[in-house]
Amino acid sequence: MQTRKLGPFTTSCIGFGCMNITGGYGRTSAADAITVLQTAFDVGYRFFDTAALYGYGESEELVGKALKGQRHDILLASKCGLQRDKQGQRELNGRPERIKQVCEQSLKLLQTDVIDLYYLHRVDPNVPIEESVGAMADLIQAGKIRSIGLSEISSEQLIRGHKEHPITAVQSEYSLWSRTPEVAVFDVCDELNIAFVPFSPLTRGFLTGQYRDHSQFDETDLRAKMPRFSEQNLPKNLALLPEYNAIANKVGCTPAQLALAWVLAERNQSMLPIPGTKHLNYVKENALAAEVSLDETTRAQLNNLINESSVVGERYSAQQMSTTDSEQEKQRLSA
Ligand SMILES: NC(=O)c1ccc[n+]([C@@H]2O[C@H](COP(=O)([O-])OP(=O)(O)OC[C@H]3O[C@@H](n4cnc5c(N)ncnc54)[C@H](OP(=O)(O)O)[C@@H]3O)[C@@H](O)[C@H]2O)c1
């Protein structure tokens, strides 16, 4: 696969999202997850994205098992700040001592001495970002991580975090239908030379056309409560697909590849999307998106067809842990 620069690293231009192998949108067995991860390596992914949150350690454990032999050939990214607490509940905690503890657990599960790119998964509203980033800077000093990333961050928090220690990458949702980083975060990334890693670049599967009915999502599926996939909104959003599919046909790629090619074509080589899947055929199909190039006319057509205004529903519901530094930023800027 073609490569791109990500801070001091050079890696595959498409990374592999390792949330899906342990849930989010349904489950797969540990054995199948390992096969998926090894196949991803075989077909050219060299950038693997996991987190302490995913499967509460199970994703990191599977990545450790599957890619132990390839550790020196991959860019390994994980995340702290969101994890399971002692009572087994989901915890948002960006305190320095907790970040360091979680990192030790992740290193064990990943079967490695050092994590290449370590993100703060979400800013803890009770902890100044300087303290969380400061703890991560200590981890660099201790040789436990190589670089720092921030996830779902506002431009303001990004600038503050970067002052404490240089930030290598921002990871936030970005796709044809989720454009919030265009408001201000991209400008800061450009100015500070920070790479951008778009998560959910396949619109959580929507643009692939595989999800045509709300009843396809069981209660453990994150999309069950996402407004864009609701019973009312999904049919309205699906009306965008015939024209979208016609563009994919014209380009000569699949709908999933078109979604990834659009992200790859944005912002001058500094985007490294991380699609996730638990299916071997999708692992290969998505990797081939690196070969698809889009001309200006096609990109303009896509931008006109699918954007935050043409889509019905917010990306998160009020109950979901939305984050929302970036959402607040958007509201503030558009107020
Ligand atoms: N930092 C954060 O807060 C954050 C949040 C969310 C995600 N992430 C990261 O980003 C990664 C990707 O995001 P995501 O999984 O939310 O969304 P995504 O990659 O946009 O979409 C994943 C969905 O698309 C389906 N899919 C994948 N390739 C396909 C293809 N070629 N054809 C048809 N369907 C396809 C998957 O199905 P199957 O799973 O059934 O194969 C899954 O349902 C995650 O794995 C995780 O590493 C980070």
C-alpha cells in the first residue's frame, strides 16, 4: 500500500481500525479477529488503531497476539482516558496517575515495550488538558510511548495541549457526512504540522449500502441509538445512495472505496483514515481504496451530494457519550 507521513513515522496511507473486532457493531470470535488482523497486515496495512476502551482490553489483547511477530513493522496506536473502572463500568478519567496505570496495562496486553502513538481518547472535563498531556509527556520520557495524539478535540484544547507537549496526530470523526473538523481543527493541524486520522471514515457503514433498515441494529450496536440511523431518519438518508452509487460506478470502485478515496484526497496527503471491519473481504476491498484517485469534478459532485446539510440527524444522540468539544465548537462558530 502507498505510504504517508504521520509525524516522525511513515506508514500505510490507510490504517486498520481495531474497535470492530470486539464490538461496536456486532461481535466476532477471537480466532476470526486474529485472522482478520493478520490478513490486514498481509494485504498491506501497517498502521493499527486500538484503545483501552475497545472490548475493555480485549482489542489490545487480540492485536498483541495477532501482530506480535510484526511489531517492528507496524505503527501501533492505542488510547487512554476512557476505560473500565474497578467496578467494571466505563470510566472517563484523564488524571495523570490513571493515564500511567492504563498505559502499563495496555503495554502488557499489546505485548510490547512501547506504543508508537498514544492518544487521549477524550478530554476529561475535570482535568485540565495540560495535566493529561503532561502525564503523556512523562510516558515519552520513560520510553513507554513514542508520540502523543488527541481524539475528538476542539481547536482550543488542541492548541493548549500542543503547548504542553507537541501533538503528533488528531483523531476525530471525519467523512463525507461528518465534517466538523473543517470548522477549525484542520486549520490548527495545518499550522502546527499535526497529522489527521479520520475515524469512522466509512460513515459507520452507511455509505456502503449494507444497512437499509433500523431493525438491522441490535441493542448492542452503537448505531441503534444514533440519530442518522434512526427509524425516521435512515430512510431519508438512504435516498442519497442511488446518486452516490452511480458516482462509484462511474469511477469504477465500490461505494466503500469511494468513501475512503474521498477522505484520502482531502488535505494534501496529511489524512490517514482507519476504517474498521471484521470481514476478510472488506479488509481487502478497503485496502484497494488507496489505488482509487478522484478528479476535481467527482470530488465536487460528492461534496454537493453528501454533507452535513444534506444528511438528516446529528451524529450522536444526547444520551451517547458525545464528546463534544467539536460539536460545541461548531455550534459556537455558527451562532
Ligand atoms: N477515537 C474515537 O473516539 C473513535 C470512535 C469510533 C471509531 N474509532 C476508530 O475508527 C475505526 C473505524 O471507525 P468505525 O468502525 O466507527 O466506522 P467505519 O470504519 O466508518 O465503519 C465500520 C462499519 O462499516 C462496515 N464496513 C467496513 N468495510 C466495509 C465494506 N468494504 N463494505 C461494507 N461494509 C463495510 C463494518 O462492518 P463489519 O464490522 O461488520 O465488517 C462496520 O459496520 C474503529 O475501528 C476505531 O479504531 C475511534
